[in-house]
Amino acid sequence: MAGRSQPALRGFPPVIDRAVERLILGSFPSETSLAAAQYYAHPRNQFWRLLGDLVSEPLASLPYRQRLQCVLAHRLGIWDVLDACDREGSGDASIRNQKANQFARLRRLAPRLHAVAFNGQAAGRYAAEFGTAGFRTTVLPSSSPAHAGRSYEQKLTLWRSWWAATARQGPG
């Protein structure tokens, strides 16, 4: 029996540094994001708007590099649960031959990290793994345009609740 081939698609490196306290994990970049080599590049994805409203910064209107700098300035990291996979289209349901990212290195990369949010249910399947590792976990409603079951305001309320609940008080 032949072994599984290596996945055709590769994700992005984490946006993280040693000051990061909170991390948002998506599932895997969309076709649009892969083509642009940017997290959440699809124009209808609400990620940058949601995050901008959380940190009171106009993230959606900033150039990509500035977005990432601003995210890190707010001690927030971005990554995906999957490092590689096969997929036709952008839907999480069509992901096959998946390979998870190496999460064991998170403590070394971001020693202050204490809270991990998952952007949608597909990413949220990894929440138990992070909870067992001692991180506070939350599965947030997806920012993807494919998940229109909640209004923007409903999503923002839940994202804000996570942001407030995971804020560190005083010097960390």
C-alpha cells in the first residue's frame, strides 16, 4: 500500500512574537489568501474589520504589513491550525490530506501566550488540544463570507466578549 503523498498547498508562518498574549487561529488560507500571500485576503472576509473594531484601529484600510505590525503591537498573534493540505476551492469541507502546524513551539515563540481563539468551527476542532496544554480557548464565529448565519454585529459582540475576557490586568 502506497503512503499518502505530501499535501499540495502550504499555509503561512505565524504572525507572532515574544510579547503575544492572545492568538487567533484560522483553519487554512483561502484561495484568494494563498494567491495574495496574505492572511484573510478575501475582500468579503470580515476578519480585519472585526479585529480592527476590537483594537480600535482601521486595520481593514491599512496596507497588509501595517496590519500585521498593528496586530503585534496589541500583543495578538495570527496563525492557522493547518500547515498544509489538499483542497479544491476555499471551503473547509473540502480539505483533505491535512497536516497540522507544530503547536508545541508556541510556548517558546510566545511565552506570554495564555488565550487562543479559533476563527470558526473547523479551526475549533483543535480547541481541546490547546486546552489540555493550559491555554484558555474559545471558538469564535467564523469571519468567512461563507458563514453568514450571524450578522456582523452578532459576530462582533462575541469577538468583543472574548477580547474583554482574556485581557490581562496590570503588568503581565
